[in-house]
Amino acid sequence: MSATSIEPGGWTTRRWWTVILMAFGLQILLVFRLEPSSTIVPRRAETAPTFRFANSQMAELMAVQDPTLFALPNRHGFSGKAWLKAPNVPLPTAEWSEPPRLLTADSQNWGAWFKSLSDSNAPGSFPAIVIPKPLVTVPASVSIAPPPIGSRLKIRGELAKRALLEPVPLPSWTNADLLTNSIVQLLVDDQGNPVSAVLLRPGSGRADADQRALELAKSARFEPSRGSPAASKSQPWSAGWCVGAMVFEWQTIPGTNANPPPAVP
């Protein structure tokens, strides 16, 4: 061993907690040990001497001499009669019954109230529904224009300003179907003679009718032109010429069918 003295070290945390728990346990043990096991018996009230006046007048005199007679509520003053001596009010019970109160029946006026109610609320009178008589109207007759009689000719374009010198005979055609118009375009010189005639497609649907329209257009004669002298000097070959069209509206007469349907055997 060395000559130097060894000093003991401080307490550890574990040692401190052990000492604290032991001290706490010792206190709990002392509490349960020192607690009396017997029950607490209340002290009995001892009788004290009391005195009262044998004479009631003396008692009232002593009450009058009380200095708090008018300062504090007192049963012998006006407070006692006002609210300190409240009368006992009987409380009603939950179960109670009322004597029957029967209604008086007036047998002489039964139904009078209902009669007055019905008289004051009488339904109003409704007017009778009058059904008017049906109006018979006759529809106005519609005039239908009769179909055109015979074929017609219409002139369109600049050529319509120049009248025909002679009427063009227009025949009718017998065909099972209706024929459309045959339109021929014409170029007419200043004397009114056709220079060129062209049949416009698609035609009327019948070749001989279109050919007849082309022949009639070529043979047609119109009135001479009344062109200005300045135009005739500048273009002598085309002065007074005009272009138009002749529309042939053919009348189609239904004819018998060349190929009738076969007879049913």
C-alpha cells in the first residue's frame, strides 16, 4: 500500500434511490402501524341548564328590549307576519279526478246550427252550358286552270325583242310519257333570218319532236333589226344580229301502249 490516503468516492445514483425508497417505505409502515384500529365514537351531548320565564308578559318585555328587534328579521315583529310565518298550502296530488260535467242537450233545436251554416254557405248558381250549333261551312271552290290546249312557243333572250313575221305551226305529239321542252338556240341577222340553229340537250325525249323543233326554228322569220347607224359602220357584218332561244312546249296526248302486258293465263 502507498503512503497516500485513499478518500472514499461519492454516492452513486443507484445508492441514492435505494435510500429514498427505504425511507418512503418506513413512513408508510409507521402510518399503518400507528393508526388506531378502533372506530371513532361520537361524543354524547350533555344537557345544559336552560331557563324560561314563567310569566308570558315578562317574556314579551324581554323581547321588546332586544336591540335587534327592528334591525333583523324577527318572528315577533312585522317580518314574522309578513313572510316568516308562511301559511301551510296543501300541495295537489298527482292523482286527482274531476267530477263529470255533462253537456245539456237541447232536443228542440237539433240541427239548427247545421241549417244556419248551410243557409249562409249556399252554393251559387251556375249558368247552363249552352253548346253552340256547329257551323257548316262550304269550302270555296278553287278554280283550276285548264291544261294548255296545243303546244306553245316561247322566245327568250335578245330575240324576244323582235316579233315573228308569221306564226309557227306547232303540232301535238302522241306519246305514252310526257315530253319535255325542246330548246333551240338561234343566231338571227339584221334582216330577221336565222343564220345558225343549234338544238340544246337533253331535248324533249323524242327524236322526231326535237327534229321538228329544229326545222321550225330554221324556217322562222323575224322582223328586221333597227340598229343605230354608228354600229352598222363600225361592224357592218354583225350590225343588228342577235342571239336568242326558241322554247317549244309540246302538248303530249296519251296514246295506246304498243306493247300491252301479257294476259294472265
